[in-house]
Amino acid sequence: MQVSDEKPEKNNEPPLHPLDKPRRAANPACRCFLWTCVPIALFFSGSFGYLLYLSWLSRTNFVPPRHLYQNQSLPDVLNRSMVVQPLIGKDQTFDVAVSVWIRAPRAKEKEWKIDQGHRVLEAIQLSSTSKPWYIDDERRLYYPLYSDIVFRGLHLSDKGVTTSVNFTVPLAREGLSTLLDKNSKDLHATLVLIPNSPSLIDSVVNYSSWYPEEVVSTFSPRRTWPFPLGSEYKKEKTIADLALESFAIELPLLEFHDIPSPCPSVSDDTRVGFEADYEEEEDDAKREWEYIQTRGIWHPHIITWSQIRLIEETHVMNLEAYDRAHRGLKQTSCGQGSGYTPFAGLCYKSYPRTGMIETKFQLEVEDAEGGKHTEWAYAPYWMSLPEVPGPMDLVPLPIDRANCANKSVNSTLSSDHSNDVESMNVTWHISFSGRTPLKAGIGSFLHPPTTFNYSQSEYDIVKAQDEAELWNGVRGVIKSDAHPRRRIVLTTTYFLTGALASALSKVYWYTRNSTISISIPGTLLLAAGSFCLFIKHLFAIREKAHLDAILLTILTFMFDIPEIILQLMVALRAELGWRGRVPASRRIHASHRERASHRLDMTISWYNRLALLCFVFFFFYAVPESYHILISPLHPEEPTEIETIADWYARIFSYLHTSCWITGLVSQIVLNHKSGHFAGMYKSEAYLLFLAAITRLLDFVPALVGRYQTRSSLFLYSVIEGFVFLVFTYQALTLPAPSQFGSDEDEN
């Protein structure tokens, strides 16, 4: 049989079933990772870098000069007469004495000045222009309200030791004018540190303070004598008593803030009634002019919460270097060396400037042979934090300052204040902590706002109090019944896990090239829900153009809209490309496995999904919001506003977002269960979302977060969210992820 050498004729006809273009490979995750995770990482890195910068700033600015150090520990020093040792060492215990003072009525103070032959200090070197802080150089008469030891047996390392001081402030008409000046020193406290015997203070024979004598003579007493108040001790103060009082600190207990005026309107003719009665007596035109320029009622408030800190400094100082620094400080303190007469207004006290060189003690210590030798010691540096009190830690005096003559009085605002009150009982809470210079330095750079507007709603005041306590928590100032640091950790964890989960979600949808085990209806519903949330933010901006709402909408547009596009491309099996220089898209045909996955997914019809969506929507829309609350909020009721059409639309789109979100996730959960594979997100994303939900729920555990007055409500939506993420977490732990096949391999 002869075989023909002729080649078969080439068939130029197109195939009966044209082959698709090969499906693209999965997008590399690196590029998407750079666009999503890197900005988040940069944000947190910047925050951490800022804390490192504060640490460096504190280390350089809040530590005494290194040239003062002896570079020896005290036991290694052979001649202690050549060093300056700390008065309070690590093992030394000490007490803290507190005295509360109120300025005497003007008439009695005037009589006292005449009896003492006292004249107000005059800064003759200065120009004739008077300044408000010259008043601080008057010698004033104070009456004690309390004086006793409140802390006992403290150590440098103690943290968060609290106590309370109870005293009564007289509000009788005779002495009330003392509390109506804009001077916080009219009611103040002094604190004296008293080392427990045996201590170095037992051997003191002399001391040197950085305060000039002209300034010390204007100070209020550091403590009552005899001490404590009411004691029968009749002896004179010893040199040790004077030495301890030389580095005492003073805390103002009075602040002035705006409160709502009981008058219908406040104009420039608003006068303080009691101040008007004492105009001739005190000749205080400057203070009245300052008050008249103040809008509203500048009302006195008593501070009921204070924090004192003792710096844990126990280094041994070189005597020669210390003396040189101490003399330099004394020569320039309180305005000296600048052509000024020393006065208290220029006594700038801070750890970087004064620190451990404020007060030096000369000691006569017995040696082993029975003789005595001279040693030196320096006083510890301690301070108060004026930014600690929040608006709810300030109690307004129960008096009326406004003169509503010829005007109707707003009874709702004046009912809480009456000029008939004779006295006011005050409980003052004090907290003590020892801090290292570094931690104290960081805390000095982090402080909450100190100006409060009491004309705001009660809700806004509670929010301001919570903000102050959170800032104080960062600085280490914590009340016994609150745990702000735990709240900060929970909040940081919540936002960090949410941000990482959002980044992983974008990477997941960017790298999908197949819909195997992915619920197409569920993905479309999730995209629709995200779009509804974006529309809700747009209505919020239109109604309330707050900066927070604008930033939230911008972030939603930057991060959510790209994810919506990616979800739609995966669900619709669309692929972007180029037709020449024109961008174009094409629809990819489903593979066998994708069609099988879709058939399994459609065992739940669109009818059932829409029924669930409508049920969830009408449940949240028809049922009053009060029934959605599982745990009531602790904060006061927020100020209500008249609902506008924009608010109504925002609420509708919020419910649509919730309905689409729940229905879409339920669709994916059901498909995961039927297919035996976990899809719809990365497993790590499911873990992060569940952790975020748990962190949100832990915010409602009082044993963990303590007293929390701004805690919001626990809504049913949060519980549903936590349950959904719990199911996803269980599936992520028990189900394998589906393998991604290309169309060619699947067809083969």
C-alpha cells in the first residue's frame, strides 16, 4: 500500500468553540501591600517615633547636668565632706504634712498690716507701669483651715498613694470677697516633706535656699505652729523645722472658669455684687476692669483632686560643682542680677532649671571616734501637676456673682447657687507618686487642656473629664477607681486590629483571580453595604461640616471605594486591560469549578437573601432605638437636635449598610459550610476581626476598665457583629482554604 506524501490541507476555518484568552495570574500581593499596609505602618511608626522623641527630649532637658555627679555611690565615698548626698535616699521613709489656707477678709488684713507696720514691696528699679503680678509681692494674712500629716511612711518608689483631706470653706458675707478675686492663691495648700527619724535632717545645723529673703517674707506660712493644728506643743521652731519648710511646695486650690449666667444676657454693665460692696475698702479697680472685660460669669471653683510627684534622684553630687551651680542659681533667682528687686512673680521653678540645687543642707554628723564632721545634703525636688483636675474635679462655689438688677433671673441656673450659704464642706483628694526624671519629663510634655467651659452641656463636660483622665493616665496620674491605661490599651488594640484587618481585606480582593468558594451574591451585598456607608458619611458632612466627619469621609473614600471596586471585579469576573491606549474591561468566562461553586451558592436563592435583608432593615428601622440597647450608657444624655431630612437619609443608609453587611456575611458563612472550604477573607483577617469585636465588648467589663463615665451603649449590632466574627473564626480554624486554579489547568 502506497503512502501519500501529500500534507493534509490546512483548515483555515475558525474553531467551533473559540478558546478564551488565558486568565491572568493572581495579582502579586506586594504591590497592594505597599499601598495599604505601609501607610498604616508609617502612621504607627510616626506615633512611636514621636514618643521616642519625647523620651530623648526628656532625657536631655529633664536630667540635671552630668558634671554635678560624683560618679560614685555613697558607700564608695571615703570623704563624705567632699560630696553632697540626697536628703531622701531609696530606703528613707518620710511623711507629708498638708496645710490649707484661706486669705483673711480685706478689713482684717488691712488692720493686720497696720499693726505689723508692713508696706507693700515696691519695685523701684522698674518703670512706673504697674503689672498684675506685682500683687504677688504683698504680704497677706491667711487663716488655716486644716494642718496635719496626711501621708505616712512613704518611699521614693511609691506609686499612686492616695488620701483625702476634709475642710470647711467659710462663705459668710464678711469673708466671701476673698474668694471673688481672680487670684488662685486666696485659697491654697502648702505641703512639707518630713523625713522619719533617724534621718539626715536630725543632724542639720544650717541650710541655704534659692529664694531671696525679700521673697520668703511674702510667703504664706508653710504650716501652722504649733503643728498640727490644735496641738499643745509650745516650743519654738528648730533649725530642722525651718530647713524642711524652706523647700515646701504650694498648691492653688482655686480656679476660675466660665459658667452660664443666670441673667438673660450678660453685657459690660454686669457687676459682681460682693465686689461692688468692697470697692472702697480694697481699691481694686484693676481687678474689676479685668472682670468687666470677661464675657459671661468668671466663677471660682475649688479643686478637689491634685497630684504631687517626687523625683527619684539619689545620685551623689560633687561638692565643688554643686556649690558653683547653687551659687549661680541664688544670684539669678526671682529676678536678681537683672536690675529687678526680687519678687515672687519671677521665681521660675522647674526641674531643668532648679532641680536638686534649690536647697542645700549643712550637717554635723558624729564619727566613729566620737567627734563630729561636716557633711552636705540636697533637698529632693517635688512638684504638683496643675493640669490634673478635670472639669468634674472642680466644684463651683455655691454663690451668685452676677448682679441681675432690673433683669429677670433664670431660675434654672441660679437655683444651685445661693449667697445665703454660710460654709461649704470640701473633700480634697491627693495622690502621691515617685517618678524617675525621664518619666516625669515625658509627663511634662503630655498634658490635657486646662480651660473648661461650664456653659456647655453636661454631656460635653463629662467628655472633657474623660479626656483629662485619659491624658493623666498616659502621664501616670491614675485615680484609684479608674484604669485609663487599660482603656488606652483596649482602644489602641481595637483600632490597630481593625486597621490591619482592613488592609488584609484589600490585599485579599486584589489578589483574587477566581470565585471558587466565594459567594458572588454575598460579595455584591458587601460592596453595596460599603457604598451605603460612604453615602451616609456624605449626608453627615452636608448636615454637620465637622472636621471629624470630613476626615472620616475622606478616609472612607480612599480606603473603602477601592475595595468596593475590587469586590465588584471579582464577583463579576471582570478584568481591566488596555485596548490600544484606551482602558477597557472584559468579562472572563467561569471555569468548571467556579460554575460548580456558584451552583452550590445559589441553593440559597436571591429571594431568601432579599427576605433576610428586608427583615434586618425593617427590624432596625421600625423597632425604636431604645430597644436596640442591651447595656445603657453611663454618660449623660447627649444634646438633642431637630432631625433634618439629611439626618433621616443618613439613618436610612446606615440601616441599609447594616442589612447588606449582615446578609452578605451570612451568605459567605453558608457557602463555606457547604463547600467545606474557608473563603471570603484571609484566616488572619478573621482572627483580627474577632479580636477587635472582643476588645470592643471588654470595654463593658467594670472590673477591667474601672469607672468609666463616658462609656457608650452596648447595641445589639455589636453583639451580632461579635457572633458573626466568632463563626468566621471557627471556620478559619476548622476549614482549609480553597486552592486557586487557573482556567487552563481547570479545563484540563
